[in-house]
Amino acid sequence: MSSEKIDVRYVAKLARIALTDEEVERFGAQLGDLLEHVNALGALDTSAVPATAQVVESRNVERPDTVVPCLSRETVMAQAPQRQGAFFRVPRIIAEG
């Protein structure tokens, strides 16, 4: 598909972009070059290439789920910057209205 078949002014109107005559000519040429590259990619034989969702292999990293003893309440509360009884005290983030 050549850029002559694409109405650059119409596309710009759809995108709500005001273009000058110079920009229409320049972007039309750039769009034509882009479409040539897409057509060249479409002509490649990809029948031997497996379909992929990722370019780089990705996998989940998991660790064994083992039961370990937890810290005591007093050990944890001893490290709290502020505490109120058996709870952590934190700064208010929502003002009362």
C-alpha cells in the first residue's frame, strides 16, 4: 500500500492534529516508507518460526514452601518506631473532616 492511497489529511483530522502542507508531504513520505517496511516483513517466510508471546524466555522463580517458626510478638514490637499497646502506631494519612 503506497502513501498515495492513504489520505494523510484525513488521518490527521481523526487524530485531531493540524498539519501544514509541508508536514502532510513529509509525513506522507514517512508513512509510505513505513508501509514498505511492513510489506517487506510480510513477505518473509516465518513458517519455521514458532509462535511466541515473549521475545525473551520468562519463567516463574519459585522457592519451596516450608514452614518455619515466626518471630515472637515482643521481638517484632521491640523494633517498631512507635507502638501503642500491642499495635504499631503509624502517622495519620487521612485528615478527619
